[in-house]
Amino acid sequence: MIASSAAAAAPPSHLERLFGRWCPPGSSVYLWSRWLFLRALGLIFLSAFYSLAFQIHGLIGARGILPAGDFLRSLARAYPGQRYWLAPTLLWLGAGDRALTALVAAGLVASALLVLNLWPRACLAVAAAAFLSFVTAAQDFSSYQSDGMLLEAGFLSLFLAPPGLRPRLGAAHPPSWAALWLLRWEWFRIYFESGIVKLASGDPQWRHLTAMDHYYENGPLPTWIGWYVQQLPHGFHAAVALLTLVVELALVWLVFLPRRWRVAAVGQPRRWRLLAAAAILAWVFYSTLVAFLPGWVPRPLLAPALALEPFRIANRFGLFAVMTRARYEIEFQGSPDGGKTWVAYPFRYKPQDVRRAPGIYAPYQPRFEWNLWFASLASWESYPWVVAAEARLLAAEPSVLRLFAGDPFHGGRPAAVRAVLWQYWFTDRPTRAATGAWWRRRYLGLYAPQIDATTVLPDTLLPAESGAAPP
């Protein structure tokens, strides 16, 4: 009895403090903050999978714009011995529309259960694995820093979440110091690295504090609130730009300020489990460091970071390094008569009709329209999937047509399809009062080649007929 009491009162080891079931100071605060954080993370995963439920077939389905099955088959031919590591996705088991539906369904269920605090660690693993499976196979439609942020947070939270079916606050399994610190480290990197790249880019808009003057109309998906904010004088926008730099470069350091600590030990360390957790988290931490300083690290020392790159859990961040100076919009048009008249395919979310107020769609993320914003800033040769989208519209592919607000040809096939480019500006108050228009726009010309039934496209832009599992 005396021996057991002494063992129970023994102070925790350094390994237990860092990676084990050691209750940090202010334990009740940490338990409640962990509970709230995991519920919020579940909601973020839920919104991500909810968004995919309406888009995934049109984006990477068997007859989508960039079929996942075609991508995985090409990868298997090019890297037969490394394909599973280079592309960690469950879609190797099957990449057809049913497999994509099952993937999204699994993610939705796991995310909902995480929100309800049912089997949180297991549900977090399922949600993260399902989302990684999509991100890996989505190609151009998963090139967002936000995807890496979510995957990294999801992976680190596996070491934060309590085990068990209904853990409640998980008082028997309090959060480890390492998990808490690495999540703070991710938060810090998102902001601080974004501030650094703003300075390193040399963009004069940040130096002259004009970066926010037209941000509200030039961002990927403007809102009606942004229209009103843009009407404010330059002094307001300059203050916001300055505040952004102050927050990202200075205030974020407050996360590392010390606080009063009190110590309590819970349970006994499980040495091998803790060593494994320590090794994995140290690997991730090291990779985030070298990702931020790749030019300063000898190539052999980059190997651990490169090995983790396919999993998107040790990311390099840098938001809005260079602000866009104009708003361009790609519009798909179909012709019923071979090019004499053209009808626009209506978008669901992007600016198009100048009299339609910009909406607020977050946290829903329309990846197709978001990617069109990126494509509008370069040539179609840099974004050949735009031509692939033209080909699917020419074939009246239902899964791709569902990405739009409507089908101007009502299921029929157009004689020709093209993509044109417009430039958009917010109107001012007098113009909107007189015309009701939120936007004004100017036609710039053809963005991508016009195609019709006689156009010969490369095989890479044509979907395979089968959605079977890649070899």
C-alpha cells in the first residue's frame, strides 16, 4: 500500500510531461479549451465534406474535369514503386463515383460524430484520412494553403484528443504539452510566415499601405459587405493594412509568453508509446522548420521534410504575399449555331450578373469557381483544366453542369464552347443608386480556345471511360 501510494505520488518524467497523460497547469481550462477546439475542428471538417458532397463528382469524378482515376493510373505508371507514398489516398482502392461518394459520406459521418464528442480520436483519424485522400487525388483543386492547415491541425489533434467512446472532458486523459505547443506553433506559423512573405515579396502595396484599397473587390469571392467597406476612405484601408502587419509580425509572439504553472501527475508513463509520439511530433516540428528555410538547409537535411510532403502535415504558409491589382473573371459560353450567338453558363457564386449582389458563402468553399479566380490571373496554358472543362460542357456532362447554377441548353449539347475573359470593378454609391448595379465590367476577349466537335484535344484532357481502381 505504501509502495503504491509512493508510486502514485512520484513526479512525472520529462517524457511524460511532454507527450503523456500529464495534466498541465490550469488543467480545467485546458480540458474545456480542448473540448471546444475539437468541436470546432469537427465543424470545419464537416463544412469541408459538405462542400465536397456537391462538387466532388464534377471535379474529380470518372467524367469530371480532372478524373482522379486517370491521375492515379498515370502516377502508377510513372512511379510504380513509390505511388502509395507519393499519393497517400484511399482512392487507390477505387476512384469511381461510388468510391468518391463513400469517401465523402465517411468524412461527413466522422466529422458529425467528432462534433458530438463520440469516439473523438477515431473519428478524427477517419476524417483526416478521408480528407487527405481527396486532397491527394484532387490535383489542381486542392492546391490551397487552407487544405494543408486543416490536415496539419487534424494530424496534431490526434495527439490532443482523448480516447474512448464518450470521453466527455477527458479528465483521465488530459492534453499533452507537446500537442498543445505544436498546435500553437502551427497557428503562429500561419500568421508570422504570412507577415514575412509580405515583406519578402517586395510588393509595394504593403510598403505603401495600399494593399487593402481594392482587396475587397479583387479577392476570390467578394461579398456585399466588402462592397460597402471598399467605399470607405483610404485612411481606413491603410490602417487595416498596417494592423495586419502588426498582428502577423508582432502580436503573434504573445502566444509564447509564459504563464503561471502548477503541476499534477496523472497515471504512469507508457515509455514506448511516448517515445513513438515524441519521434513523430519531433519529425513534424523539424520539417516545419526546414520548410520555412529551404535555401539555408543542405539538401541531405531536407530529406525528412520531403518525405512528409505528400501528407501535407508540415506546411509552409504565406497568405497574400502579393495583392492582386485587378479582378478578372473567366466565363464559359456555349453556342447553339456554331459561333454566331453565345450564351453564358451561369455561375453559382462568382461575380457575373452585374446587378446581382455578391453573396456570403463561407464556410462553403466552391473549389471550381475559386480555381477559376486563380486561372484568370494567368494564361490557359498554365491552367489546362479550363479547356478540359470546356470539353465536358461540349459533351453536356451532367456532373460538371451541376457545378453551375443552370444549364442554358437544358441537357442538350452546344455546337461550340469557349471561355472568355472580363474585367470587373465594384461600382460606387452614385452608380449603384442610379442603376442598381454592384459591378461594372469590360469584355477583354477570348481566354481559352473555342472548341467544337471537330476539335482534337490531347488525351490528358479527355476522361477515361472507366472509374475502376487504378492498377
